[in-house]
Amino acid sequence: MIKRASGLLLLLLLLPALGRAEWLSDQASVMGTRINVELWHEDRALGELAIATVIDEFKRLDEKLSPYKTDSELTLVNRMAAEVAVDISSELFHLLQESHNYAKLTQGAFDITFASIGHQYDYRTGKKPNQQSTRQALPLIDYRHIRLDAKTQTVRFLRKGVQIDLGGIAKGYAVDRGIALLRERAIEHALISAGGDSRLIGDHRGRPWHIGIQAPRKKAAMAAVLPLADTAISTSGDYERYFEADGVRYHHIISPKTGHSAKNVQSVTILGPNATRTDALSTSIFVLGAEAGMALIDSLDDVEAVIIDRDGQMLTSAGLDSFH
Ligand code: ADP
Ligand code: MG
């Protein structure tokens, strides 16, 4: 009798050490944005390891895809591809192919060659290109200047001066990579977000996750809160990286046609099956504007949209109510 009781006591004392199921989370600053990973795990140490693995994956992708790091693979492409066909990793090749597909789908609204103008901005210091340099760079913005060769896995720019930037798709891709790493570890409840790009595994243990859509013109206020599970969601807004000069709002989403910041809407939120898709489409629909953008979303059966138009009115796609 005494023996059994002490055995039980010992077991109770050991339980915390064996690990308790609980919510765990961590944040980091990578890819110029805030990364947040939150998950439920039966074992605290394994859960924390899983979170660290996701954050390391973001760092790996930042080293590879940043246009600002002098030794990234993307910088090598920007430096060399107008001269020679550059041999690239299958991962970068895949992302360039995806970017090409979104450029075609959106009739050029999504275009990673926006960079020849985009890179002339500095939103923190208020630096912007003048009319002449915008005019000179505009003909360089065209995804058809990028030649991808699947056989040799090379990329070539057909014009001198073309520059690319994956800022409209890389964070979504990184979120998807992080989700894949969590799935490999059999994690059933998790959220990864990178700035405006998020993806959820499962629900919040019996309740949905609640994901807010920022009110574009009110700091820290929500325009809507969506109950969600098992989905990706991305928001592109004109309020994150911007400055104002002479009454004009200069922000980080560039219309490839005009070379200026797209100004038809205040924010676009896309829900869909993965964050690469929702990221690319949120940037694209922002450029396309409310009418053409909503028409595209309604023509695709795996995505929904919440658009806050230039007057601050909220518009939702046809299937949003039944989206889960
Ligand atoms: P963020 O989460 O960084 O706010 P968004 O998904 O809203 O990103 O996309 C904005 C980013 O996309 C810009 O910072 C830039 O790197 C890139 N970008 C801007 N204009 C375009 C465009 N027309 N096509 C593709 N990418 C773009
Ligand atoms: Mg995007």
C-alpha cells in the first residue's frame, strides 16, 4: 500500500519532466519582418526545437533570396544574368517559375522585374526615383525579359539592367516551408506568420484561430476578425512601408505598367490553400484593383478575398462566407 502510493507520487513528480502538452511560441526578426511561430506540442523540448527549426529555415531563405545581401543567390542572378545564363538552385528555379506563372495569370500585375524601379525607393528615408529615372527603368519591367531554361536550370535576362526581387512571394514560400517542417514532425495545431503572410495547421484545439485584418487607416484597429483553420491568409497593404510627399502616398507595391505605387485599394487579403499562393495573389490583386482583382479571385475556385477599396469600403468575394 505504502509502496503503491510512493510509486504514484514518484510518477506525479516525474510528469512535468516528461513534458506537458502546451502552447508554445517564439518570435524573430527575419526577412525584414516579424516572424511568429505558435504551436501545440505534447513535449515542450520537442516543440521548442520545432519552432527553432522553422526560424532557421526563414534565415536560410533570407540568406538565399535577399536582394540586399551581396552574397545571396538572388544577388548573383541580378549581377550576372544579363551577361550569361546563370546556373541556379532548384529551389530558386522553382520560385522563378512560380513567379512567372503568377505574372501570366495576372497579366503582368505580379512581376518580379518591378525591382528596377522598386530598388530606387527607400521607404524609411523617403527616397524615391525622379521622373526621368522612372521613365528610363519602365521598359525594363517585364517578366518576359526573364528566360528560364528548365533543361539546364538556368536563368537569363534578355535585357541589360533588368533586376528581380521576390519580395512579393518569398515570405509566403518561407511560411509554406516552415509548415512542411512542422508537418514532418506530426504537429497538428500551429500558426506561422511572417508579417502579412500566415498559414495555419489545424484549429486552436477545438476553437478556430482568429486572424485579424488590420484597418488600413487606423493604427492597431481591426477591420475584421476571421475565424479560421487549416488555411493560408495574406494581406498586402499600403500602410506598412510607405511615406508621403506632396500629398502622394509612396508605398512598396508597384504597378508594373506605370512604375508608380498602385493606388486603387488600401488593402487586399487573400485566403487560400498555401501561403506562396496567397502572398503572390495579395500583391497581384493590390495592383489589379478592386474590380479586376475580384473578378480574377472569383474565377479561381481555391481562393477568396477581402478587399478594402480606396474609399475604405470592405468588399468580399462570392465564396467567402462558406470558406473554412
Ligand atoms: P509585404 O508582406 O512585404 O508587405 P506584400 O505581399 O504586400 O508584402 O508584397 C509587397 C512586396 O512585393 C514589395 O515589398 C516588393 O518586394 C514586392 N512587389 C512590389 N510590387 C510588386 C509587383 N508588381 N509584382 C511582384 N512583386 C512586387
Ligand atoms: Mg504578397
